[in-house]
Amino acid sequence: MRGERYFKKGEQEMSSDGKPWNPYLAGALAGLVSIGSVWFAGKYFGASTTFVKTAGLVEQLFSPERVAQMEYFIKNTPGVDWQSMFLVGIFVGALIASLTDGSFRLQGLPALWEERFGPSIGKRGIIAFLGGTVAMFGARLADG
């Protein structure tokens, strides 16, 4: 099976019957939920604005006058909004799914990472931070 190249036994996402989840079905369902979100609420799924607003919320604790003068935060007030709850829902939903199908586990490094790049958690952290920075830059550049 093609997935065995990337996952060892017990590392795939599993449904309650022990079979891997169909990624095409899951993608199609996520797409339908996204369409429903726009259709019924007029809101597109997104997360990058939430991270920026959260950073502004934290910065307000230390320098509220600076945040009040920033052009971006005048347009997008820092705070908890529907996107923040959307991200919390993603975390909670993924946790519930992994607990109910028995795939939940705590681990410092995924086996695939360790096989390819070694056991350094620090190296993983640096690369993850850099990748997140590039992704966030791209999302903000696209006004996402």
C-alpha cells in the first residue's frame, strides 16, 4: 500500500473500524462545510487574521497606546472573535476525533521526521517556526 511508505503501522489516522480515513471524502466534506459557512454566515474559513489579532491582544497588555495607534489594529480590533473560536473548535474537534478512534498519542517528534532529519527537537522547532513564518507572511501578503 502506498501509505506504508510514509506511515508505520499504528501511525495512520484511523476511523472507528480500524481503517484509514479516506482523504478524498474528508476533503470533500471539509469543502462542503466551507461552502455552507459562506452560504449561511457569509464567512470564509481562515486563521491568519486570528493569530495577528491575538498578538495585538497580548501587546495591548504591555502597550495599549501603541496598539491603538497602529493602522492595522484600528481596522481590525484585537480580540476574540468567531475565527478564534473556529481555531479552538479545530483543536477540540481533532482531539475528540483522535480520542474516539484511538489514534491519540503524545510524542515529541513524529517517526517520519525522526527518520529523515534525526531526533533533534530543537531543529524541528526552528524549522517549524521558519515554515510558519513563511506561511504567515504569504497569508498576510494575500490579505488573508
